[in-house]
Amino acid sequence: MKAVLSKLSLLIVAMSIVFASCEKESGSENNKPEDGNENPEVVGNTINGHEYVDLGLPSGLKWATCNIGATSAEEFGDYYAWGETSTKSEYVGNNCSTNGVNLSDISGNAQHDAARANWGSTWRLPTIDELKELKNNCTLEWTWQGVNHGYKITGPNGNSIFLPAGGYYNESSVFSKNEIGQYWTSSPYENNLQYAMRFSFGKDVSNIEISEYYRYMGYSVRPVSN
């Protein structure tokens, strides 16, 4: 009888060790994504407290409803040099940290992606292909919202976002507000390390383009998330 009780006690101890080990593993750092970001906090149509719109795009990409630094869709928000995550008082070539630096696509890289660095979670800069998807699959209408002009972009499912024409920052001044919009993509321009790819538009729909320009310029950022 004592032998049976002894074996039973050993079995209970062994099972306790196994359960404790499993419980520790389930709450360990190993369950975080490899890039170190927490799982997105999705509440309704927000991620990490920032609202998004599903435009019904082929990729299923979610677009934020406002720019970084803005509290509503029509506000211009903040301006960033390409590959930088903080604003500054002057935008020139010699104070741009990525000017001449060989970088691959920066989407989701918190060191260089202003969307990931400022909004966290799964927010990031759109790639050049994602801007092409937006342009090629949506209806773009020059209009005004609140007190500012810009493009109402309507997706295949009828939902829309508004990209205000915030102009651009050069040296210590902002130019062309309500006339043109300049938005960074996450994609560098491979043929020149002083350039990166941007989404640019004016009132005339023929002026909507995806092209390269100087990284030091202060442009708007509109985040996206998968």
C-alpha cells in the first residue's frame, strides 16, 4: 500500500512540473511576433486607437482616416523627411539623416518608418505598390473637406478616405497648402540615394503621380495596416 502511495505521489509531482512548464511557456516572450511588436489592439474600426477604413482593395489593406499629427481627416498633420520619425523646424539636405544612406524598403521599420514609430502596433508607411493599388482601383475626386482641399478617394466597396493637400516643407517654410499634396511611400529610389518615392497630386487629375524626389523634403504621412 505504501509503495502505491509513493508512486502516486511521484506521478502528481511530475504532472505539476509539466503543467507549470507549459504555463510559463504560454506567457513567455516567445509568443511575441519576431519583429518585437505586440499583436494589434483592434477595437471596432480602430487599431491601437487610430481609425481605419477598408476600401475594398484587392489586397485588403486598411487605410488610416487621417495623417500622422492630425486629429481629423481634413487636417494636414505633421511633416517628415523620408526615413525620419520626428518633425523638425528646418528641412534641408544636410540635416536629413537618410540622405545618401543605402536603405531597403522601410515599411514597418520603427527606426525609419514614421507611422510605425509614432502610432505603433501594425501601422506603417505604404509601399509604392500599395499606392499604385490605391490609384488604380479607386475613384479620385478633387474636393474640399472642412476648410481644406484635397482628394476624396473612393474604393471599390464605396468607402472612402480624404487626403488633404498639405503642400510640403522645404527649409523652414510650408509651401502650396491646398494646392498640392505630397505623401511619402516606404520605398527608396534605387538609382539615387538622395531620393525616395512619393505620391504626389494637384487639382488636375493628370498631375497625380508616383515619382521620386529628395528625401530631405517634409511630406505628409498617411499610415496603412494589413
